[in-house]
Amino acid sequence: MTEPALAPRSAFTGVIVVWAVAFVAAVAVGILVAEEWRIPWMLVAFGGTVLLSFAVQLWYGRTDGFILRVAGSVLGALLLMGMISVGFGLAALIPA
């Protein structure tokens, strides 16, 4: 049998890390990628954040609430990247 951890790591920290990576990835794609390639690269970046979410939560090492933590990470990353991509889309409509 394993002994319970005396001071377990915060589960919310992993969620915030995934959100931060999603923010940085979305802004980097929006700035560095040409307009016609932004959506495919946003999808690639979102796929990376999904994989990162699983990796972070598996590294956390607790089974209690695993699905909720992964779902929160992925849903938050999806909403964050969606809002950023809408912003870049609206900015693309403004004539230069």
C-alpha cells in the first residue's frame, strides 16, 4: 500500500500551466503565421495543448478528479485560443 502524500501538489496549477501554454501558442501562431495558414496551425497548437494537458495531469499522479482536471484544461485552452483567433480574425478584416 502507498502512504498518502502529506502535502499534495495543487491540481489547479497544472490547469493554469496548460492555459498559459495555450495563450502563448495562440499569440505566436497569430503573429508568426500567414493569414491563410492560421486556422490549420491553431488546430495543431490546440492538439499540442490537449497532449500537454494529459501529460501534466498524468505527471500530477492522482486519480481523483483526473477527468475533471483534463476537461478543465482542454476546455479552457479551447476557449482561450478561440477568443484569440477571433481577435486575429477581426483584425484581419481591418484594411491596412
